[in-house]
Amino acid sequence: MHEYRITKYDPKNRNELGCYMVNEWTSFWDIGKSFTGEVFNYHEYINVENKYIHAIELLMKRQCLGSLRTRNLGKYGIPFDMTTTKDMIKLYNELNCDCNICIQIMPTFCRLILRDYVGAQLVSPNMFVHFGYEYYMYIGVTTGCIEELREIEASGLFVEECESPYGR
């Protein structure tokens, strides 16, 4: 399996131990906070969140997958605010330990994970998606996907060969 870390973090900002050295936002909950003199806003957040979701969808399509299964699902609560959609609330309430997440609802499911309302790994024999702390995402695929990885990088995300710390 080919494994990658796909993030918003530029590898050139890591020290020799791999620690990221720039103070950047790491969570949905950082909206409204200041980083490098600028206030991080919802529009900037959504832009990056959409890139992560698009990366997953691209790689699912390359693997010819219509769905992925959840593993280690945890539900942490969901707020009822202006950023939470009816689809997010409905899916959150329907989730159970072993769900099949089809590509059509993958964006909604990923928003739940990326906003820390849900924790889970997504798995199939041909692909996995693991979400880590601080907006790290690890993806494993069985089929080569050079063009898709280039498209992901062109979107502004960084792709590094990296084994998932969460196993397979």
C-alpha cells in the first residue's frame, strides 16, 4: 500500500526532527484567533476544508470506490450554530459504530471529522483515511495515483510519503 500524509503544512517549515515550526491554525475552533498578525476567518477555513475533502474524493474515484467503512467511531457532540448544516446534524444522529460512508455523503462526514464532532478512521481493502490531531490526514491506497496527487498538490495541499501513525 502507498501511504501519504496530506496536509496544509509546508514540509519546508519542519525542523530536523520533523516538528512544524510555524504557528498556524490547527482546528475549526481557531476561527477568530490571530496567526502571524491576521485573524483566521471562516472563509479561509472552508477553503482548506474543501481541499481535504476533494483530496479524499479524488483518491476514492481513482481506487474505484463508492464508499468507505468507519472504524473506531467516536461521537463528541455537535453544536447547533450557523456553520452546522441540517445534513451534518442528520448524519451525526444516524452514525453508529460500523457505517458505510458512500462518496455522496463523504463531504458531510469529513466535515464532522475535520471539525472534531466525530472521530473515525475510514477503511476498505484498497484505501484508508486516518485523521490525526491538528489537521493531519493520512491516506493509503493500493493503486498508483500520481496524477491525483499532483492535482492535490496543485490545490495548495502538501503530499508527503509517510506511513500512518494509526496503523492500517
